Amino acid sequence: MIRRTPTMIPMSDADVQEIRDLVVDQKSRFEAKQKTLLAMKKVAEHPIQPNDPETLPWFQLLVAERNRRLGIPAPNT
């Protein structure tokens, strides 16, 4: 294989900083995607149960928001 000298592309400091910013953005998006996939995996392994004491307040908020959007009056308790 014949080796050649690397091509030198003239870049300013702003170009280098832009590339660094893009790399940081790509890494943060990848980490967010991995975090979301991990959360989805946990939900798939342990689905949310409406009577689970750990998720009951969250589930009640979802139901209240759904009822508010649909115009269903809140029950008087």
C-alpha cells in the first residue's frame, strides 16, 4: 500500500471550536438516548402497575391530567 502525506485543511480557531461543540452535542445526545433506552428496558421488564405504591402518585397525576383534558370533572373526595 502506498502511503501519502495527510491532507492539511486550513482551519481557524472558530472552525475547531465548532467541531468540538458538535462532538459534545453528539455525545450528549448519545448519552440521553442510552438513558432513555435503559429506562424503556426497565419499564419493559417491570411494567407500571396502577396499584403499585411506588408509582401510585404518578399514575394518579396521569389520570387527573387526562380527565382535565377531556373535561371530566374531578371526583369529590
